[in-house]
Amino acid sequence: MSAAPPTQTAANHARYVPAFHFVAGTLVLVNVIWTAYRVFTRPGADSAMGLVAAVTLLLVFKYVRQFPVTVQDRVIRLEEQLRLARLLPPDLRTRVNEFTPSQLIALRFASDAELPSLAERVLTEKIGGRAAIKAMIREWRPDHLRV
């Protein structure tokens, strides 16, 4: 039996996997720096190909994270559009398509009770930043299934 996850808040909701974000990321970056150094100190086809391979690895590292996060954001957008259609009063339901993906992604943390008034405020005041919207949330709805 696993322990319950810690209470999630705006301050601690970002997900980091230390072995990926810090260890692997650092190693990939060190590899690029080292192979670039080798190109300048020992120029040649082998060192140039090493740099090409190191840069390729850096790009793979970047996209192996970016692609699933993009898919996750698309799913969140769909989930939140459905949730808003269910929870908003009729006059606001017609405005669901006015939300940007970024606004929807931030709004997912608002509780069902808080969502209608917060959604109206986001649209009325044109609040676009995820951090600003998350800071406005009083009753946090955790999302433990993040990529």
C-alpha cells in the first residue's frame, strides 16, 4: 500500500522527476559542453560528429518531455471545456470557447464550487497568465496525474 500523496497547493504542484530533470538533464548538458570543447581543442570529423550526436541527444531530451506535456495540455483543455459546460451558468456557457488553452490549464485546479465565479472573472478581467489564475484559487483541486 502506498502512502497518500502530499496535499497539493499552488506552491508545490509542479512535478519534477529528479532523475530526469536534474540528473539526466545535467548529464546531457555537460555532454554538449564537453563535446563542444573537444571540437575547439581537437578539431576534426570525429569531434564534429560527437557534437552533432550531443546536440541530437539534447534535442531528444527536450522533446521527450515537450511532446507528452503538449498532449496532456490538449486533454486538459477538453476536460475543462466539458467541466465548464457542466458547471457554468447558461450565460457563461456560451463563452467557453473564449478561454485560451493556458487559462483552461490553470483553471483546472479550481474547485467545482469556485470555478464559475473564477471563470467569469478570468474572462471579464482578461487574466491570461497561468500563475495569476492559480494565485486566485482559494480551494485547490489537486491534479496528481500530471506528466
